[in-house]
Amino acid sequence: MASLTTMFGRNARFLRRRAALAITAAAVLAASALPAAAQEARLTAEGREALALTIYEQDLALVSEQRRVNLAAGESQLAIEDVSNLLRPETVLLSAPGLRVLEQSFVADLLTPQRLLEASLGKTVRLIRTHPETGADTVFDAEVLSLAGGLVLRVDGQIEISPPGRIAFAELPPGLRSEPALLARLASQTAGEQALQLAYLTSGLSWRADYVARLNEADDTLDLQALATLTNGTRSDFPAADLRLVAGQVNQSVRPRMMARQEMEAAMPQAMAVPADVARAPQSASDRYVYSVALPVTLLRGETKQVPLMSAAGVKVTREYRFDGLAVGNPNIEEIGPVSAALVMELENSADLGLGAPLPSGVVRIYGPGPGGQPLFLGEDRMAQTSEGETARLSLGRAFDVTARATRTAFERLSQRSYETGQRIVVKNAKAEAVEVLVGGTLPQGWSMLEESAAHEKESANRIVWRLQVPAGGEAEVSYRIRVSN
């Protein structure tokens, strides 16, 4: 019986060894049969063949690029590096002939000392201490117990809080990278080099228009230059990019909407086009205007850069001296002023007058001729988006030598709901030349003009204005009486 038991025991051990060998052999065969996805291929910016940026005014940009990649037939795992750290994964579009995307993910878990420690919680690391006199290093095995409020290690059987020394790691924890990467599991029909098209939306890139204008001696024309101020708030460099700037607002909820696949695919061939040697005229697209910068632009991480957008010479302008708020129908106001005239400059956006292109909104800084031929800063104002055929109005501040005062001359209460009131407005001009001045204000509802010394113009139902010619070193006045019935 004992021999039978011994025999059965030997057979059992034999069978267990055979089973273990079979499991090991199966594991080896399974490992050899793993798809190429287990071997990750890196695709860096060195494989980039073309790059285009379409930047919006709202902290949003479309990045379109083409990279050369060598893929094996079947499945492969690709790590696309040198992408924006603010990439929006739900907007990524990868495409190439004969290529199918099985899955994709964005990894922005970057390698930092804190993340190394967090990945080592409950694990053993090496703690290196250097003797202060001999300089010799002593290495201890240390278990990372906690990072809450500070580093807690178990060293040589003792718990230490924020222990002295250097911490060394035998290997990097999986998933941590020095730079963000887009991971993609792909299925390719053929092996060899392919042109991979990549497009995605990202935050961190924006632009605005800034204008510089120089007035001529006669103050009737100016030379206007528009500059695009680009800002790169990402941790990525965008070298030699074909640049397009979109003027106009795109609808956003919490985050910018995901761009439709057809829209992104349509954008990419245009983005890959070779830029012209001269600036291209803005193109209308979906109720917005797209401005293409003539030459490739390099935009480095954290950089703010200006590039020319458009220019126009000899643009005709008109200067206006204006008093708003002097004409009032409030009987409680006895006197207003003296106040200085607002200096307003108008330029009509038409080809006949030197412009004739849609102007994106931006700040216009105006310089004029100063003493000794040196330029003099006259003022700045934000110009609203100005389509072709519209007029832009820019406020340059107040005129020092053109002033006005308004005095109430009459008031009569007719009933609880009606009254009559009048004003006299005197404008003085201390300049050496005559000027035209606009004097106006907003009157109460239910007003009617009873008498006036000069005919007024209506700018709206309740806004009126008088045009007065004021001689050099002289003055001009207007008086009126209105009835208000409510």
C-alpha cells in the first residue's frame, strides 16, 4: 500500500510538473503571439512634415499637421509626442490611407517628483544618506507610507517623517511621461512609411488685432497698419507653422464644441497648402473671416509675438468735435460746464477711401506729427469689428481749446404732466483755425421743439444735435425751447 501511495505521489508530482511546463509553454506562445500593440513606437516632432495653426480669438486653436510614420502591418501602438499639453482629447482626428484607429487616449500625467512618490505609495524605494565628514553614501531600503502633509517612510524598522537624504527609484512607474503624448492603437493594412494626418483642438492659443495709425499734417488721411498679436500659453513649440487667424466668435458652452469630422478634414488640406509670398485677402467662411499670414510663423511656448496682418495708406478720415449731454430737458439742471469737446475720428471702411477689407476688432493707437517732426501719441480706442462699408468711430480724448457751457434760460410748469424749458449753449474756440462742432443730447420722451435759433438734426427719436461753425478765437451759440408732455 505504501508503494502504491508512493507511486501515486510521484505520478501526481509528475503531472503537476507537466501542467506547470504546459502553462509556461502556453504563456511563451501567447507572448510570442501578442500583437505589435505591445511594442510602443514613438512619433516625435522630427517626423513632422507640415504644420498649420488656425487660431481663434477665444483661447482656442485648431492644430493640423502631417507626420511621417513607419508602421507594421496589423496592429501597432503609437505614442505621438510633441503635442499641446492643453489638447482636447475628444476632438482628435487621426487618419491615413488604409489605417484604422482602434482606440486612442491622451496621457498628460507628467513625470514630477510628487507623481513619482505618489506612484510609489506602499512600495519600497532607496534612501541614500551621505556622511557629512567622509562623504560616503549609505543606502537604505525605505517603504513609502504616506504623502499627506509630508513624506512618511519606514526606514530600518522605524517610522520617519520628512527624513533626510535622497530618494532613488529603481525604475519609472508605468504611465508617467516627461511630455504629454497621444496614444493610439492602430490597425494598418500595409507595412511601411505612411503620411499620418493629425488634427485637434487645443486651448492656450489666442490672437488679437492691434492697430497703429499715423495721421498726416492735414489730419485728413492716415496710414493704418494692423498687427496680429499671438499668444502661446501652452508648453509646446509650433515651428514654421502655416498660420490662419479667425475673426469672429464661435459658440462655446462649458468647452468649445467638438469640431465635426467633416469640418476638420476640410480644414486640413487648406492648412497644408504652401503659403504665398504676399499677404492673402481675408476669406469669408461661415459668417466669419479668415486671415492667412503670408509667411510661416514660429510660435514658441510661453511666447507673445506680433506679425503683420494688413496695411493701408492714405485712408481718409474726418475729425469731429462733439459735445454730448449738453442739451437736456431736466428742469432741475441750471448749468452744465464748462466742458471740453470730445475728439472723435471717423474712418469709413470702403475701397474708395483707402480700406475696403473687413477689420477685426482691436485697439487702434493713433500718432500724429508733433513738434520738431517727432511723432506725438494722440490717443487710443477700441474699434469694434468693422465690415466693409461701415464706419468706425474712435474717441481720442478731449480737445483742450474747444469748450462749451449750457445754461437754463426758461422753465414753466404747465400741469402735473407737462412743462416747458429752454437752454442757451455757448461754444468757445481758442484754436487758430475755425472748427465745426456738434452739440447735442438726449431729451425726455414726449418732447416737442417750440423754438430754436438753428435747425437741429435727429440722431434717434430722443437724441438731437446741432452743427455749429465756430470761428478761430471766437464763439458760437444755440438756444432752444421745448415742451415735455408725459
